[in-house]
Amino acid sequence: MLEVPNFQYERVSSTNDVAKELLFKYDCLVVSADYQYNGRGRKGRSWEGESHKNIYLSFGVNETKQEFIKNKILYQIIGCLAVESTLSEFATGAKIKLKYPNDVYIANEKNEYKKISGVLAEHSYSGNICTESVLGIGININQIVFDKSVAEKATSLKLLGYNCDTDNILDSLKSNILKFMQSNEEETFGLWKKKIDLVGKNIIVVSNGVEYKVDTISPFGTLLASNHNGHITINNGDSIIYEL
Ligand code: BTN
């Protein structure tokens, strides 16, 4: 198995930032931390969590030295698939779903799906050449109280009754990321498409509040959707609401 340098910190601003800072020295690397004081999510949101309770991990690749993945959208997809594989190992019997574009949800005892993990893939470009990729993953493990802004929709393994050690989950997550990084791209994409299960579903685009039906998913992960007024393309910068 490929050996990837591993950096574990007690406290960092964001594991994505630390991975970027270290990448000039390495082909690829893993950075994890017990606490982030400036963790970020998609669309400029923050990603906050208590110290020593959750997983904050980044897998960084210096694309000029080692290119695992050609289709860069797969970073985010691999993040979600790796989280799903790891969670199914530790939360035996739990119902886990991927939510477009970058979240992982898990059902509680009332069969309500709550967010347990978010994925943030960031890429740097020189012209149209990707030079650096960082896949950042946060998973809620042992935190039981969440900020009121997210409390309604967030959960953790502990809240669902699973007692887990974060180090064991971290090891599993790293090996799942590496497995998907070294898998066939078309197969990984096909697996994600099946699991995201969006074609034919009705969605509401948050930015305009309009409902569409998803017709297809492009090889770049964009959704092609339509309604009686015409067609729309939705990409991973857009937020959508739909029933999981
Ligand atoms: C989201 O749901 O919007 C994505 C959240 C991504 C959070 C992870 S935690 C590790 C890595 N470092 C960050 O600052 N963000 C990602």
C-alpha cells in the first residue's frame, strides 16, 4: 500500500490550510487535527466543532508531482464515498445517504436524516493546469451539543448511540480515501451516481426557490434539470433542497 506522510496536530486554523502550506515538500500528505479554530465549509461558511471530539482531516496532493485523479470533481466524490464506507464500518446497521453535492447524512431512530459529515475539496490552478488539490473532511464523532445555527440538522455517532474512538475512524478514513484515489475513475463516478440517486427526483434550487426534475448528471458532476419553463444546469456551488 502507498505510504503517505501523516501530520497530526493538536490545534490548527484549518487542516486544509496546513496541507496547502506543507505540499511544496511532499507529493501527497494527510493532515489531521484535534481542533480547528478557523475551519471552513462550502460557500464561505465556517465549520466549527469541539476539541478532541470529531474528525478534521485533509488529504493534499501536489498535482505537479503525483496525479491520482484526472477528473478533479472526483475529489469531492471520493471524500463522500470514503466517509460513507468508514461510517458503515463503525455505525453498523445505520442508514447512510450521500447528499448532493458534498454532504453525508445518517438516519436517527425516528428515521430523520441528519448531517454527520461535510466535504470541502479545494484546488489551485496555474492557467488551466491543476497544481494542487486538497480534500478536507469533517465528521462528527463524539460531540453531543451543537451550535443552535446547526443543531436542528446536525448529528454525531455519539448522538446516535455509537461509542467510537476517533483514532480508529481516522485510520479507516485514510485507507478508504487512498483506496478510492487509486481506483478506476469511471467506476468511482458510477458508484457515486448510483448512491447519490438523484436522477428523476424533484429538487428546489435554493437561490431562486424554483422546482426542477433532475434529468441527468454530467461527467463533471453537474446536474441537468428541467421544468415546464426550460432547462437548468446545477453545479456544486449551488445548494439544492430535496428529499433524501
Ligand atoms: C461543508 O459541509 O460545507 C464542508 C465542511 C468541510 C469541513 C472540513 S474539516 C477538515 C477540513 N478543514 C476545513 O477547514 N474544512 C474541512
